[in-house]
Amino acid sequence: MLDVAVIDDPAAAEVTLDPMRARLLAELVEPASATMLAARVGLARQKVNYHLRELERHGLIELVEERRKGNVTERLMRATALSYVISPVVLAAVQPDPARSPDRLSASWLLALAARMVREVGALIAGAAKARKPLATFGLDAQVRFAGPADRAAFAEELTTTVAALISRYHDENAPGGRDHRIVIALHPSVKPDASPSTTNQDKDS
């Protein structure tokens, strides 16, 4: 089972957007049968079976074991991942593109960068799994509290200069067997716990 699976098939994405099927996916972190799930979610077993067939058809769940109980074969199913992310590829014609408005101070551009990261890392995960090879990545998550907009701007400028110098030091355009890596650095206001998107922790004069 994967920690995170990226869904890049529109039909599979549509399946996960159904509230009951999303609930079944969450329940199937541990193997369970249609009968077991029916008791948990309050649906008839036949209805649960219908949803399970759709989830299985799109590779979102998999068969773990079959058990014979009298004249009935009980199928134990399990989700293929602990959690799922829908790739922007699902909306190919309207997916965000950082090249359209490369403004590093724009929230829209930051969102486009994040969407591209989901798309590209999702493809890399799928390729690595198919090749049965590890995928080398690195992530850094931190939080900083600024006294005001001036400090935030100074931080962003110094960060840009520092990263540019680091890239210049290690980048080797002609390295034999070298491989390009993408670097994305994001800075945005923190969202308060249980807050709606409209109640972010932004500076009043930002």
C-alpha cells in the first residue's frame, strides 16, 4: 500500500468525489469485506458491492484475500493507498500553468507551481513504482513569524539570493550522467486551525 497515490485519470477522480465511495476508501485502510463495510456505513451489502466494484475497476482498491463461507465467497478488499491526491492532469485543458504568469509575488502563480509539483511528482511516483526503483526527493517544511511586511520582503530577497548562489555552486550543465532536478520554494501566510480560506493569518497591510 502506498502512503499517497496521485490520481491522474478523470474517471477515477470522479469516482472518489462520491461521498460514500470516499468513505469506503477511508474504511479500507484495513482489509474488509462488503458485509463488514455495510454494517459500518449503513448501506445494504449489494449497494456496497456496487461501489466496491467501481473503486476496484479504477485501481483504487485491490483484492487481498478470498474466504469461502458456506455457499458464498467473501472478498476482502483494501485501498491501494492511505490517501489520495487528484492531479491537475484530470482537468488537462484548464490545469494551472506557471508559464502563463510568472510573477513570484502572485498567489495564483504559487498555486500553479504547487499544481505542477503534484502533476510531476505523481508521474514520478507512478514511474518509480512501475520500475520498482526508489524515488529520490527532498522536502522542507518550516514556519517563520515576521514582525511586518518589510521583514517578510527582506527575508524573501535574502532567500532568493542565497538559493541562487547555492544553485550556481552545484549546477553542472555538462555533468556526464547528470539529472536535472526542480526546486520549488513557497512562502505564504499560515492558515489558522479549523479556519476557512477567508480567515488566513495575513498581515492587515499585506
